[in-house]
Amino acid sequence: MESQDLRIFKCVAEAKSLSKAAEVLGYVQPHISQRMKNLEEELDTKLLTRTNRGVTLTDEGEALFNYAQRILLLMEEAKAEVNPNKFRKSLIIGASQTVSASKVPALFSSFLKEHRDIEVKIKTDRKKVLQEMLSYGEIDGLFLSGTYNKAQFETVYRYAEKIVLISPLYEARVEKDQPTLLINSDGNCIYRNRLVAFSKEHHIHKASIIEFDSLEAILQGVRDGLGISVVPASVVNSRGDMKSIQYQELADDVQIDFVVKKGKKRSQSLKKFIRFLESL
């Protein structure tokens, strides 16, 4: 039984699909199917139940999956321990652009001062995509706001983020009664939803909406007098280029959860990061 077979099997088990696993690993599906067939023949037992909707693990498959997680983690940790110059311990964390622009960088900065041997990577994308990445094991943990699948993920750390309504410094540059709302294009973005809720509370029913794919574009739009938006307070407080923007702190904070996949074997890097968060 080769380690690559275990990696493929683990990916298939997490994706619950041969085709999705092939996409994640960069293989064609027939190759994945053949490797799984060979593994089942080698172990002389059925590991996967194939259906029209994907695959599920048999009892024997569940047992192998638990071993595969531990074996592959130990292999990565062994390489990093034997040759730390070549194989650094890694930690891959997901976060939306808005969340990753607020408290998260400061958290990583403090964490890396204590753990210089760990290589940290941040993946930014839409909330739905990031949850899929966590489900498939492509990232170790995820900072998110709002609801999530609690049957699949669990919160191991939580913090509150103050939010502000930002507008151009000179109000004459925007329509006071019906200002344009500058929002994130991600429909699940909590800051987008808070701005829309704010507009309804203040009877801004006919406001125009402009969607942007990045936080920087939203901030620049407000600077240029294009409209108003809602962002984390820490974004405003930490930047020196906000002189042309005025802001109003809103009453309710946004709750940010750091979630991990339930039942998944945690790497030493992830365990250290969780302990670091719990110590704050």
C-alpha cells in the first residue's frame, strides 16, 4: 500500500466523489477509479460504495480513512522534523477578503513570532467556496461570519468585530437620501448584508447598488464619492489612507468564528494555532 494511494483514498473519502477528487488532485477520473480498485484488491475488501450521487465509505473504508489521516499527518511531520530546511510544517487557513483584511493578519503576525518553523498560507475566496475547500481538506481551518454547516464543522475560537458605516468626508459628494450602496459581490458576505439591512432600517428603499469583488475597490469607491459601505472598524483604524472617509460605528458587532472540520485528524500546526487562539 503506497502513500499516494492513501492520499487519493483520503481525498475521495472527503470529497465523497471520484470526479471531485480527480479535480482536486489534477488527475483524470479513470485513473482515480483504477487506483481505488487496486487498493480494494490489495486489501481484499470493499472500501467504497458507489452510487449515482457519488461514493460513501464502507465500515472497512471508515477504518482505513482514520488510519490514512494519521499516517499522512505523521509522514508530513516526520519530513519536517528530519529536514526542517526543506520540509517546513504548513498551515493553510481560509478567510474572505474582508475578514482577512481585519484582525486575521495581526493574529498570524503574533502566532508566527512564536512558531517560526511553520509556513502559513491564507486562501481568500467566497464563503461557499471556502467551506467546500475545508470539506475537501484543501485548507486546515476557516475564519467566517454568519451561519455554517454545524453538522460538518465546529467552532474552536470566536471573536467580535466592530463594524462601521463609511461614507465620503464631504457628504455633498453623494446623494444624502438615496446614496449608492457599495457591496461585496459575495451574497453571503455579512458586511454586505449589514449594509442592506441598514439601508432598509433608514428607509433607503431605492438606493442604487454597485457590487465589487474586492475590499480595496469598495474603499476606493467611497474615497471617490461613489457611495457608502460597511466594513470592519479595524480596517479603518489600521490604515493611513482614510482621510477622505468619515465613519459611524454601528451598534451590533459581527461575530467571526474559526471553524475546523469535525472528526478530521488535526495536524500539529493546526493544534498549535488553536492553542494560540485559545490563549488570547
